[in-house]
Amino acid sequence: MIEQTLERKWGYSSFRPLQREAVESVISGRDTLVVLPTGGGKSLCYQLPAACGIGLVVVISPLIALMDDQVTAACQIGLKAGALHSQTKEALRKRTFAELYNGSLELLYISPERLVGGGLLEIIRPHVGLFAVDEAHCVSHWGHEFRPEYRQLGDIFADFPDTPRLALTATATPTVQGDICVQLGLRSPLSLIGHPDRPNLIYRAFPRHDQTRQVIDVIKRHPDEGGIVYAQTRREVDRIASSLSKAGISCAPYHAGLSASERSKTQDDFVHERLDVIVATIAFGMGIDRSNVRYVVHANTPKSVEHYQQESGRAGRDGEPAECILFFSISDIIMHRKLSATDNGVSPERRRIIDRQLSEISRYAISPVCRHRLLAEHFGKPYPPEDQPEQSSETGCGACDVCLGETKELPDSEALLTSQKIISAVFRTESRFGAAYVVKVLLGQENERIIQNGHSTLRVFGLMKDSTEPAIRAWIDQLVVQGHLAVTDGEYPLLKITKSGLALCKGEGKVRLGLPSQKLSRGERRNKASAKAGASQGDVHSPMFEKLRKLRLLLARKLNIAPYMVFADSVLTSLSILKPDSLEKLRMIKGIGDCKRDQYGKAFLEVLSGSDPEIVAERFT
């Protein structure tokens, strides 16, 4: 039955990895833990059981901003869905409660606060067939987004002993996975742990030296495509958004300092493709459910690898090629540590966890090692995945700056000599200055301060004049991350030499240094990403694809829904290539179920036969 329902509702003839196992486990009444990467199809694991008549599926999620879109998307495939949260409008709230009372609701999206707030449990008791906890990592204090209200869910579930529990997340280390099972009281759960690798994503990590220009360069590689830019503070978000607007880029800021209505409008404009770019704080969670985000830029370093995996994972959720870029500076890590140290609400144990997480994201950003491998191994999985035998350690992933040859690792002898030069400069300037000053000394750049300090006469003055300022700054950051240099606390951070740094000067110990070495054109990047994802960008950007994309946008605006809710980009690609000429053939396209065929099929067939998208959209009812 589940195959027929999958085909009829979603238009898919086969499952993605672990989906079938999850659905069968839930329907059989077993508690289940599902860890799948973003875009891996976690929502199907609870929506399909709802469509199969398991009873009311209560989906608990912290992402209030996402719930209404998720309800709309579920209704588009013929499910009876509703949401209850603090921003639910009164008319919708009354309708949802009416459907709860009469037992007609199949899916209920709800925030944990609303569920534990009382008054609802007795209403759902006669109908509930499954509790599904989305973003389940929030229950673990070992995770990256711990939320205390999630800890109350276990007590609620205990009051429903006959109801199965499903925990879902995209980002969970083995430690977090175990904690999820304990905190939610999962009983002998089936653990379905997918591989975290996202082969359609190209990962890049570069030193940050000109933040705004570097961000604009990325955006210009993706004209008229959706993207997200993360920055560390509200001030930086506003500054970057202003600079992007001045450069003619369609963008808006998004952070907690804006009013709820401003945030809601920005998100709505982005999801409905009236806005190309959102610039947001990395600390402020966003419920962005736009499947065709083509790039995510971290203008500042996030707080953990888990945060980075989740935030970068908002790119390419439709399975098409996408780019994820991190611009790293040690100053970001220093700021994160300062904020943690000054927060009295953070326990010593939690502070140690935060410190470890900052070290891990720093190593990811500076290591001249395959990014796909680093991410996979962080989450306890080998790389390449066992089902991708064509990849090897020799060829690399072909989808990150290291394996594409954009970042080169210095030979061991050169890395050691470079490190010794930098550490010597810190020593000769008596560890009394910050990185910017040491860089100027090494480059031989005289200024009044350097002359007054007598440092223009040092043997290290101009010792690295053949290098560039961004390169030396990047190497200093790498030495700090590897523990060969340290940065002091205080208003003016100073560079200090560690024991391992002194050992390097004696030729003892190991050091690895990398450096960006070249730039690829946009076309080369897209071609490599396409090959990795098994898609043809030539087809994606064909004239017919653009006509179908225009029709999708016009229909979505007429219906006031997000364009991806009509059809995903992958569906438009298939339509533009296969050009079906009947409703029967249209139904054979992967991703087109009965409801969407009946609602949109004739309109898309008209455009495929040569009609103008605007005329077709105008006639659409």
C-alpha cells in the first residue's frame, strides 16, 4: 500500500535511502530515530504514514516560521493538515480545532511550547497515531541548538504509551543520537542513520580578507538565483545588506532586531521568489523552506560544524547543484568564545562543549583536506560513502575547493619554513602586537608606529615581502587553530607563541598550511557541480525551462503560494527535456502526483506545446 500511496500522492515510484524502512517501522508501531541530511526526505517519513491512515500525526517543530508553508505544501498533495503556534490566525486556529475534534485532520504541526502548554492533549488523545519530533537534536545539550522545552516532551509521550514516536534530524553526532533516544524516551528504537554527505553541494572554505567584495563575487556567479548570506551580528547583517543593495542585488536583512512583521515579509518575499538574497545572523534561526536555494555564504564563521552543516544544508534541497562558501577568520572564533565566557547562563559543562565545537569548525575551515570527507567523518561516517565506489582518496570528491585545486596545501618543508618566519616575527616583536601589525612587519611595510618601535630594523622586517597580506593573515589563523600561536583575551588581542610554536622553530612537530591558489569561472564551477549531481545545467537553463519557470512563478503568485509548491526545479528540468504531450505522460514525470497533475497539468502542457506563459497563467483557474 505504501508504494501506491507514494506514487499517487507524491508522484515517486521509489523511495530515497532509508525512507521505506522509516515508514514501515512507524506504521508497525515501533519507535524510530531517523538521521537524514537536509534534502533527504525526512518529512515523507511521517507524511506518508498519515496518508496511509495511521491516525493523526502530531509533528513537533521549533520552526514556527516554517509550519504554515509546510501545511500549504501538504495540502497541495491532498493531505488534511493544520498548524497551531503563537502566530496562527484566529480563523485558521478555529478550523484546525474543529478538524481535531471531528478526527478529520491527518497532520498537525505544533510548537513544543504549544503542546506542553496544556489543553490540547485530551483533544488529540482519541485520534493521535504518531508523535514526530522534527529537529530532534534540540533535545540534547550536546547538540548545537539545545532547547529546554524539548526536554518536557518525554513526559508527555509517557502519557501516550501506545503511540509510536519518531525523532528526526539532519545533524546529529553519535553522542547526540544517543541523547535523543534517552531524552525522548524512545523504546528499543530502530535507528536509521543516513550518510551525511550531500553530493550535489560544492563546499568551499577560504580566508576572509575583504568580506563584502568576497560575498558580492559569489552572488554575481549566481544571477537571478536564490541565496542566503549569514553574518555574525545584526550590525554586520545590516551593513552587508546595504552594500549588496547598492551593488544592485535584490536582498533584505533578517535578524532578531527587526519586527516580526518585517521578518515575516522578508521570508515571504524570499520563499515566493520576489527576493533573491536574504542576509541573516548566524545566531538567529530561520525557517526557510525554499528548495531551490543555489548558494549559501557564511560571511562569518558559525559556532559549530553542526550549525554549518544545517545552515549550508539549506542550499540545493531540490537535489540540484548548489554552492556553499565559508569565509573564515580567527576573529570570529574569538568573538564566539568571548560571548560564551560572558554569558552567566552558560554552565561550565556547556562552555566546554562550545569551546570544543569552535575548535572543530576552525579545523574544518583551515584544513587543506577534502571538505566532504571532513564533514562526513565529523558525523561518524566514512568518505566516500560505501555506495559511491567510483570515488577514491586519490581522485577526491571533485566538489570542494581542495579537490578542485582551488586551495593548495603547502609542501611540508615550505609549511614549516613559513611557520618559522611568522613565529619569529611574533617573537622579535616581543608578543606585544596583534596579527595586523605582525603582517606589516613581515611584508616590510613601514609606518610611523613600526619606525618608532624600531621594528623596521629587525631581521624579520620584509622577510615575507613576496607574499600577500591575505596569505599571511590566513597562515596566522591556521597557526592559531593548530595551537602554534595563541591570541590573548582583551580589547586588543595580541599574538603569543605556544610551546608547540617554539618547537616548530626548532624543527620539531608538524604543521599544515593551505592557501587559495586559483579561481574558476562560473561556467567551470557549474559544470563540475552538475557532473557531481548528475544534472545538466544546459538543460536546466534551456529556453523551455525558463518558460516553465515563468509559468510556475505566475501561477504561484496567483495562488499566493511558494513556487516550489507548484513543482520543484527538478520537475521543470524533466518537463523541458521529455516534453510530455498528455496528462497520462505528464503523470509519468517523477514528482508529479495525482493532485498536482489535476491542478496544474493542463497549464504546463499548453506551455510545452508553445503557448505563452503569461496568457496561460491569465486563464488559469
